[in-house]
Amino acid sequence: MNRAGWGGVGLVVVLVVLHFVLRVGLGYQQLVPDLLVVAVLLAARRLSAGVAAGVGFLLGLLEGALVPAALAASALSLTIVAFMGARSREVFSEDNYVLLALYLFVGKWAYDVILFIATGDLFGARASYLFLISPITALYAAASGIVAVTIYRALT
């Protein structure tokens, strides 16, 4: 693997660690963007569909271990999003920040929709959540992903 490949792995690992440190370790919960979905989507851009789905499944299990009631739903959601992200590699160019932001936005929103369908009304959310809150969190995640990729590109 070349230097850029290891840097991509490093970026994904840093995002995953930041996700758990900020959300769980420091207790910021919803104040922090969903960096785990951003990490899965960025990793899926460089991996084949099967490997990306495996990474999504493992990270979904890791995230679901924190909320045992949603273990399978989280793993299923991240698996599907990672698979779709790897398959959409040709559609969204990595060099264009607007298309990358759109890719991250759609991926995060798809994750929320799949998680909502898989869990139903488990956390008391209503369908309006998908159209009011979820796009805002998807925009927040996309912005944080663009910042992470910009910092990564500046360092490499």
C-alpha cells in the first residue's frame, strides 16, 4: 500500500477514535457530528463493495455495542451505507468538494432513514425527524467530513 493509502486509513482511524472519544468518552452525544458514518463513507470510496460492507458491519457492531437495543439496526445501516458508498464511487468525484459534500450528505441521510426503518419508533422519533432534523445532522456531518478531508489533503 502506498503512502496515500496509509494516510487514508489513518484518516478513517482518527475519525472513528474521535467519534467515540467525543460522543462517549466526553459525553457530547448529539453535539458532535456522526464521524463514524463519515469515516465509513470515506473508507468506502477507496474499497471494493464487499470489503466496504465488511468495514461498515464491524463499525456498526462496535457502535451498536454502546446501545444494545439497536445493535443489529446500527450494523445493518452502516453495512448498507458502506456498500452503496463503494458502488457510487464513479458518480461522485473525490476531487470536487461540492460532490464530496453531496456524497456525505446523502450517505448520512440514507443512514438515518435506514436506521429509522430498522428501529421503528424505538427512540421516540417520528417521521418528521427524517425531514426536519436528519437533513440538518447530515449537513453537519458533510461539513465535518469536508473539513477532515481538507486537513488530510493539506497534511499529505
